[in-house]
Amino acid sequence: MPERTVTIASAHGLHARPASLFVQAVTASGLPVTLTKGDKTLNGASILGVISLGIEHGDQVTLSAEGDNADAVLDQLAEILTTDFDA
């Protein structure tokens, strides 16, 4: 299963706007994507789950996906998380 570990770029962390963009991209991909912070792993398509992780600027998270084009999907999701939407 392909994985990417990324550092969150948004100055205010993964709050509503970047979390929403991330979840929309996961849902549009049609692939099962998981998001892990520390010892907590959840479904990347769950907006409440993503926000509940309390992901802050500079935190590292790991993304994983299964299926066709998983690498391309993970690259797209990593780009969202490494973009500072608060700039």
C-alpha cells in the first residue's frame, strides 16, 4: 500500500477550509484513503474525523491509499496538505 508522510504547511493547521479541500479530494478519488497522526488512524473521507485529529502547523501525518492510481492520488493529497492556505 503506497504511503506519503507530509508536514502540514497551513499556518493554522488543518482547520475547516484545508480539511474540507482534503476530504473533497479524497472523496473525488474514489479510493480508500487513511490519514494517520501519531497512533490515530482514520478514514480520510471523514471531515469530522480529520478535524478531530487536531492537526497543527508543522505536524507530520501519513497518508495511505489502495487501488488504481493510488500514487497519483497520494501526490495530489500531499500537495493539498503542503500548501499554506492561510498565507
